Amino acid sequence: MPATRRSSLAIAAALLAVAANTAPALAASAPAVPNAPMIPSGSAPHLVGPHGEILHSSSSNWSGYATTGAKFTSVSASWVQPTATCDGNDSYSSFWVGLDGDGSDSVEQTGTEVDCSEGSPLYSSWYEMYPAYPVNFNDAVRPGDHFTASVTAGDGGSFTLKLSDTTQGWSHTVKKTLSNAALASAEIIAEAPSDASGPLPLTNFGTVDFTGAKVNDKPLGSFNPDNITMATNGSTLATTSPITDSKDFSVSWKRSS
């Protein structure tokens, strides 16, 4: 899918600025690397359910669950911020809930991130009304923090994006407007953020557990959502577990690129 993304040079400059002014393990904000619409990898066929719904697909930048085929006006979930394992190479990962992006060119989303810069992890949080660039929150994010996030669409193209760190005790509620949002999908995703060349190397985040996932105020599992594997060039980068209790699942890192 077409997307306008920041250049690698801009990302590198931002990384250096952050590294120079924040403690690496507890960085309040990381570079604003865009999270983009789902990019189908084409490396695996769709599995289709009895009513024509897509049950499994492959993407080069997303892993998690997405649901389509109706109008979606709300999505929410909780997760624990994963701990990054950095190997000296720069890498990136984000965890979020959002509307749109699966089959559309806009995404309304909020979540957290952990990037690796020169061997050190940078933890951060943000919201994004893609194709606009993401906006970072300034609050500290630590591995092990418990997060709850939601995106809700209202009348006239209005959106309310809420992200809460219940461990640190901070919360942000952002109200934005996007008049042309399709409201054609809802998702809970672990992502490899992108620059101008496409998806960047995926940070080793281990496993992230998403819990209490709801879409349109109903359990995620009631929508027969699409289980998405992140894969590129025949290599699996991250896998998504089955849904349990209609609302809980995990995404596990496999390799960076």
C-alpha cells in the first residue's frame, strides 16, 4: 500500500538526539517512526472461513488480529510493555490498537513502542492519525508497565484516542478529526514501523500478551478476525496465537528481518 514515511536519515538524527538526552532504558520518547497500513507480504495465501471471512493472512509489517466486513467504531485492549533484547543493531517495534489500515490508507491508532539504538532500548508511547506523522507522549515508559488503549469514532469524523499506563499512573485522551476515515477495519497489532524504504528491522520484544480485546464493545473473537503472521522474503518475523476466552492472545517475535 502506498505510504509516505520518514527517511532513514531523519530517523537516525532523531535517535541520536534521544540517546543524548534521555536514559536509554527509560526513555520517555523515541523517534517518531511511522506506523503504516498493513502491507500484505504475498508470501502466504489467505485461509477463508465458511462465510468467506479471511482467517489467516501474511504481512511484512503487522502481526496480530484485524477484522473487516462491517463498520467499526471502537477498539480496545490491554497489554504489558515487553522488554527488548538489543543486539547492537538498530531495530523497531510498536504495539497498538486502531481503526482502519487493513484495506485503507488511513489508520487511527495509539500505543507504545520499543526501539533499539546502538544496543540500548528506547521505550515510548504515542498516537497517530496516519498519514499524519505520529505524536509522542512525554511520559516515561518502562518494560513491565501495564497499558490500556482505546480508539473510538464519533460523529462528523471525530475520534477519541486514549492511552493509559496504569503502572505509572498517567493517561492521555486525545481528540482528533479525520473526515475521510473508512471505518472499515479494527485491529490489535504488533508492528515493524517503517521508513521510506518500507518496514524496518523488528526489535526482539519476546512475547506481548494482549488481553480484554474488544471491537464495537464486543469480544474480538466474536468477529472471526484475521490472524496475521508477520513475514517477509519467506522468513517469519512474528506469529500470532489463537484467541482464548474470545478476547486474549499473544504475539511472539521470531527474527528481526
